[in-house]
Amino acid sequence: MERKGYLTDTAETGSEAIEKVRSKYFNLALIDIRLPDMDGTALLSEFRELNPEMKKIIITGFSTRENAIESLNQGANAYLEKPVTPGKLLEFVAKKLAEQEYEIKYHEDTVNKLLQSRK
């Protein structure tokens, strides 16, 4: 990821990830379903509250229909099964960041149009 120009950070546990998201802005999170201290779907819910704009990609080697549905219901923007090739992961990351950029631009444009219409 860093070789492709992305700034990265890591967390060993869900609790550590939550603390990092509380103190710093992240555009995107790669989240495993099985974490030492919590389920990845619980982390999705926390991230949705702390940073709604953040894109969240679940990556798991323990894929089930239930956790896929739960992940999407809790706000995952993508769900990938391990093993994931570096190329596929980079493709998903680029796609989700492009979506985020479009959404932010769309919201800014909408607000600007609304403000202009009120003048």
C-alpha cells in the first residue's frame, strides 16, 4: 500500500483501531472479521458512528453468508474473502476511495447549489 503512495496505519485490536479513529481521520479501513478482542462487524458499527464518510472493507478467511450480510448491514462498503491478491486489494481500495471522493464532491456541490439558490 505504501509503495503505491497510500499513508497507512495499523491496529492489533479493535479497541486500538477505535482509539486511532477517535484521534485521527482515516479515509478507509481494512477490517478482519475475527479480531482478538471483538468481532469485525462490531468495529464497523463503531466506525460508522465515529467517521461516517470512511470507507470500510471487510477481509476475512472465515466467510459465511451470515457474516457477509451482517457486515453489509453494519456499513461495510465491500466484503472480500481471503486469500486476496495484492492487485485485487489495491483495485478495491482505489475504487472505494474514488467513490468517497465523488460522494464528497457531490455533497459539496449540492450544498453550494442550495446556498446559491437562497441568495
